[in-house]
Amino acid sequence: MWCEVHLLTWTVVGLSAVVCVKVTVKQSDLRMCEDDKRLCVTDDKDCHRSSTQKNFNMSCFYLECVRSVTCEWSEVSHDSTGAGTSLIFSQPRGDKFSSCQNIFIPAAVLNISARFWSMVSRPQTVPLYAAVKPPRPVLSVDGTTSNSITVTWRRSYEDGGGAGGCRLRYRAEDDPTWSEFPVSVSVRPHQTSVHVIRRLRPFTAYSAAVACRAESGIWSDWSLDVTVTTKETEPSKPPDVCYRVLRNRTDGCVLLHLMWEGLDVHDVGGRLLGYEVTLQTRVRRVHNATELTLPLVAADGNCSVTVRAFNGAGPGPAASISVDANAHDVCPSVRHLWASVPPSGKGLQVQWDAPKAPPSDPPPVSHFIVQWRSETRPSIVHQTRVGGATTETLIPDIERDDSYLISVFPVYDHQCGDPRSLPASLQHGVLMEVVGLKLVGVTKTTVTVMWAWQRKTLPIRVKTYRLMLRRDSDEQMVSVHLDQWQNTFLDLKPSTEYSLILLADNISRNIITVRTDFDKVPMVATVTLLLIFALCVFIVSISRTVYKWYFFPPISSPRGSTTGQWLMDPKQQDQQKPPQKNILDMDDFKVMDVVGDKSLIVVGPVLKCPSEEESLPSFSRLIVKLGPESDAPPPVSTQQRPGPGWSFHLDHQTVFDEVEGQETRCLTSHHHQTQMCRLFELLNPDQRHDVLYATQQTHRLMDGDVDPSYLTCEKDYISNSCFYAQEV
């Protein structure tokens, strides 16, 4: 038995499926049932007819050349455990068969039932002469051009004779869909039909087939496919060219880097042999290139470049551009290039961000060129073009066990920016990883980190790398790309501890603890305010002291010294001979030897008085200096005494006197010596009395009424007193 079952359509509907079935039975496969001579079957199980029958939408045709019957139908199957598919043959009037080996003849009329799993169709009466299927026609190619194919075929008398139609179909070798002519071609038996298939692509392989219909309306099977390739033609389009101008810093040479897009296979017009590049400067130079890039050395100034592709049929149209070698417009590269494997696992999804516009403001990006080449076969370069508004593309046809170098070029009209590249594979994605994460700068509100990229050492796939700076619920996260080596986290809290985490697909790879700097502003502000306050206090204190110094100068009081207290003691005036109280040895001052030779003692203010805070020395602590006489009356002997009207001069122009027991006055004969009198007038009455008393005691000393040894001079008075005394 020979049975062919074709499942042409399979559509799931709930738990059932719609199945299209085709069954072919040859006459040699039939055998008669032993219990029922009216049936010819291919399987003994079909000899027992089922009481349940169903109508199948079935059509059958007869092939006389091979003595076979083929039936087709579609049915919904609910049972996947049936016994199979077969055909059951019987006679319309229920007559018995004498043999099942000669029932497939054109004059036979048969009832045909089909069994599909556990279901059996109702019998369908088929006269074989009306169900004859024409044989396959023979198709051949008569000629080709670059865009057309001429085919021929013939019909035979075995298809039933008479005029019948034929249909022709064709498709390109890389296209799974057939293209069929909408109108059938009428062809008589043994008549050769010629047809031209037009509007084809050059240098492309096509397949064609033909089928014819008999007078019964049954179509023959499609002829065997014939395959033919159209002829080559010149390339139909010029390549799209862009350039970069690079200047060598050492010798100043201008390097013109040309790059162009490969033509689409439909535009090549045949087998691409290469590209012809012509550089026109002062001289004309022609270069042939087989790749999509070509570096040329150019001279300063303007030049023109033409590029065109050529194949076996000749060169195609040329693309021409003008280049100013002196121009150095900077065209930025794409940013954040990355590649990942899509969920389907087919190809590599390449993504990037548009270039950041520089200050020179170049023209907008017209499109991107994405190139990829195998790292094991770098000479084979593939590329695709992506529109300027798109920042991703899918690279198909990636071999699983190979790695690729992917590059993306931005194109600005005819200028192309620098490429951005990365290695990637279908198994491991991007073949780069982050290493060497470290801190490079910490302030009170910012943290700066750096890292490096290196080829992967472990066979793992990472879709994306990210950096996260976290403190409790407060966190900052940024994605890391191949064109980044550092990042600064902003708006942080001073003197706060954070955790810096490197994430690879949400898996922690590295953790660093970092603390921001202390905020010195409040402390500095506090210290500054304290210093300003201290400075103000100091200035006020100095100002107060200076003010009192100039406007209220301190005056020494005799009450503050031992000598002054002794001189002002009334008891000492009544004693003829005071007791011996030697505080200082007056012999050291040689007072006793010269008293008798002196007539006047000058007492005047010292140049610098003590401050107010210091205690004022008493006027009794006068320094008495006895020396040669200056500007005084003629010398007198020791026996001589001054008369009753003698006045004692503290200064040789200043005289202190008491008039009739009234107020003590200061008299001077020179207007420039008034300071002494002014100081005297500042004293209170007690102090004036002390001054007058000291004058009288000194006068008595001059008269010899007082023992000079009782006049005590203390050393402190020399440095603290506001007055001095000297002989005149």
C-alpha cells in the first residue's frame, strides 16, 4: 500500500484543529474484504462500516497514467487517537467486485468514502472519466535578459483534449512567496506556449512552474520548477559617500578619510567587483577599492572626489563631493553605545544616544551607518543604514559561536563623525566589563568616582551596568556606558556615610563606603562672629582708655606714698627732733653736702604719666636732685637764711602760694609754662593742700628747720610720678 497524507493547514481552535488532508491511493494497493465483496480497501479495518457517517467537503481526481485516485478534504479533528486516514471504494448499485486490481479505468463509476480517524464520510459518486487529472506540463527557459525571463511549455492529448487554460508562477530564490499571473493562458494540446516574465531584478536567480486545466475543470499538478538567473547590468545607484578631514600633527599632512555605504543587492545589478575612487586636485588620481573605506593623502585647499561601483557589466553612476581640506569642523560621535540580546535570542539589538551638539553647531544628523564584522573574519564587513531620528537597530544573521566588532558612524550630510565601537557576541552580549572602581573626589555635597573598562574575563552576559549611591531610602542611580569613565553624584548631605554600589543586572559586583566632608560653614561663621565681637570689645576698651588718657590724665597723689604720709602727719610738725626713720640712705644722694649751697629746687611734670589704672604716687615721694645751680640768685652761705617773704619755686617760672589762708593758687610768669598750673588746678583741695605742704616742707628743708634725713625719696616715684624736681 502507498498512501500519501499532506497536512496542508493546521489551525488551533480551542481544543480542536482544522486539518486539510490529501490522500492518494494506487490501484495496486487495493484488496477486497473477505466478508464483504462489495468493498475494496487499503486497510482491513475499513471492512467494517461505521453506522455514523458525516459529510466531508471532498474532491477527487483520477490519474490515468499511474492508475491512481487522489481525494482532498478538510475537517475539524477532536480525537487525536484515531486509527489513521484511508479511502473506501464501492459500486453505486451495491454490486460485488470480481477483483480490485482493475477498477481504476476511465469508464468506471465508483462510490468513494473517506475515513479520518474514527469518522467515515458518506459515499461520493465519482465517474473517473470526468475526474481525469491532466499530466504535468513540461516547462523550459528560452532566454533571459537583466530584467526578464522567457519560458515555454506544451500540452499533450492525455490531459483530455480540447482547449484549456494554464497558469504560470515564479519567485526569486530568496523570496518564499510565489507570484502568479492573474489571467490564465489558453493553450491547445501539443501547442507550444511562450511567455515572458518581466520586471525582474538583474543578476537574480528565479524559479518558475506551470499548471494546466483539463476540460473537466481539474488542474494538473505544477510542473517541475525551472531555475534561471537574470543577466548582470551596471549598478543603478551611486554610493552614499561621507568624509573626515584629519591633519597629521607631525608633518602637517592632510588625510582625507572616505567612507561610503555599500549598495543594496537590488541596486548592484550583478556581482560587485569593487569601487572606483577618483581624487581631483592639481592632478587626477584613480584608486580601486574593494572595501567601504579608503584613506587618501590630500593637499591643502579644495578638492573633488567621485566614487562609483562597478561589476562585470561596467561602472554605475558616480557620487561627487567637494572637500575643503582646510576646514576642521568637529562632528561628534554617538553616545552611550550598547548592545544586548533581544528576548527572541535572534540577533543583537544595538542602541545608542544621539551625539551631543558641540559649540560649533554642525548640521543635523542625516542618518547613521551601523557596521559589524566578525573578529575571526575581519575582511568581511556588513552594514546597514538607520534614519537620523532612530537610535537603535537589530543586527540579524549573527552566528552564535562568533564575536563581532560593532561600529556606529553619525553622518552629517556629507561629513561623518568618528565611530563608536564595541565587541559583542550572541552568547555573552557586550564583551566588556567595569573594573577598578575607586573614589577620586569627596566634598561635603558631592562624590566623584572613576572606573576602567576591560575585556570580559568571565563568560557571563550583562545587559547593563549601573552605579548606585545609597543611604537608607535616599539613593541615586546612573547607567554606565563604554564612553564613560567617571561620574559625580550631586546634592548630597554633609558629614554623611553613603554606600557606593556597582550593579551588573541588579547584582552587586562592588561596594565602597564613603563619607562626605564636614560642613565648615556654621563653625566658621560662629568663630567669625566671636572674633568680630572680641575685636569690638578690644576696640571699645582701647578707645575708652585712650579717651581717658587724653582728656582725664592721671595725677599722682602724695597720699599714696610713705614719705607723703609722713610729711602730712601733724605730729611731725610739733616735734623738734623727729625720730630716726631712715627708709633710704640720703648719703647715697649726697643731699647733706649741697643743701647749704642751693637756693632753689625746681619741680616739674615728667614727660609720661602712669595710666589711670595705676595708683598715683604721692607728692611726698619727690625726687630731689641737688646739683649745680642754674638761673638762681647768687650763692649764700649756710649761715644765711632766707627772709620771711621768701617763696619756694617748684619751677623757676611757677610758684605755688596760699594767699591769706584762702585758696591755693598757681602763679607763673611765662605763658608757655601754663601746663603746670593747669595740672595744679585739676587737683582737689586736699591734693592742693598736699602740694602746698610738700612745698613748705621742702622750704623748711632749705631753711634748715627739718633734718634732711627725714626726707625720704622712693625709687618707685621716679617711674610713677607725674612731677620731677631739680635745683635751679
